[in-house]
Amino acid sequence: GMPDSDPLHFCERFALTRWLSDAPGPSADLPLRKIVVVAPPSNLAYVQAEVDALRALAARAGLACEMIQTKAELVQLLRQGEADVLHFACHGKFDLQEAQSSLIVLGNETMEASEIVGSWIGWNGRQGGRKPVRPLVFLNVCDSAQVGLGLTGLDGWAERFLTDADAGFFIGSIWKTNDELACEFARGFYDRLFAGTPVAEALRQARETVKEERVRRKKPGDATYLTYSVFANPQVTVSVLPRGEGG
């Protein structure tokens, strides 16, 4: 007879990651001193929950945690600041036809992937002879207009952050079905990552948790747990550095 088909998706059974062939190689380490959360004022209750969860996790791990609400602050950070983790909790508008014009909404302003340029973020400190900071960028962006969106909207952002800005990791959600579960996913991922679980395995376990959550919350058709795509060296674990050291 026919072999039984595997009911688990690949990303559930294996701790998978991707990379872009034209980007510098994925970072082999992730020092943790500072997390920056980009969260413009929002009418989404779950964005606030996500922010609170990240703040609590950062405090527990002894990390500096900075909040960014405006585009001007974000541009300033990308040009001159430093972050080991840069987490976006905001709205987006993904354009199926034109990946480069997918944008994130920052209050009353927007930012396109094409605005992320090569002199930003990963390159900071190169001039000063310090080791460049290659942050983990997590785009947890909610697009209420699109459901079942393909990868196009995300690829522009992955390309820009990894190839141009030299980030060391990129995680993004391709479509959003449920803000509540997106918040749970982020919390589950960072919880495990900060505890020393390798990046890919932390994501796989976060998927599991959210898959179970959707049953508990009676949202059986929800596919939030499958929506995240990760670009990284799968084996990397964090090294938690006390503030003021390293670099």
C-alpha cells in the first residue's frame, strides 16, 4: 500500500535554517548585552504584551533593553547605535508584486526594505577596529490586509539586512494570522535562546509551543507556528556578557 505521509512539516521535524548565497556568511556567535525593541504606539493589545514579555526576559538575563517608537530613532540606531538583538513588533504592508516596496509602519511614517543600506548596523565599529556587531534581527510584523501571503514580502527585508547591512541572523514572519500567537512565539523563542538553546532548535521548540497554544485557544486552523522563516547558522548559542564587557 501507500506509505503513510508525514503529518509534520519539515520545519517541525527538523531544526532548519536558511541563508542567502550572496550574503556574508552567517555569524558564528551571538553575544548578548543589549536588545532593542522597535514598537511604535499601537492599538494592538498583543504588541504591548510582546514588549512587556521582551522587557521581562531582558531584565531576567541582565541585558540592557531599549525601546524605539519612531522612524527617526530607528534610523539613528541603524546608523550609529548598537544592538545584539533588534526586534520589530509592528504593522507592515507586504506587496506581493514588488518585494522591495514591502514596508513597516512606524507610527505615522513607513520604512521600506530598500532603505536599509550597507553602512548600517553590522558595519558599525569597523572603522574603530572593534569586532563588528552582527545582530539578530527579528521582524515580527503583522499585516492585517494579507492572509496566506507568499515569501515575497519577506525576501526584500532578509536580503537587505543580511547582504547589505551584514546582520548575523534574520527571522521574519511571512504572514500573520493571530497577534496573540505571534507574541507567544516570540516569547517562547527568546526564552529558550536566552537559556542557551541553539537558534534553530529554539525556533523549532517555539513552533511546538504555539502549535499547542492554538488548540488551547481554540484556533485550530491557525498557521502562525509555520509562518516564521529563519536565516542563521543553526548551531549558534548566545553568550551572555555582563554589561560593559566584550566588544
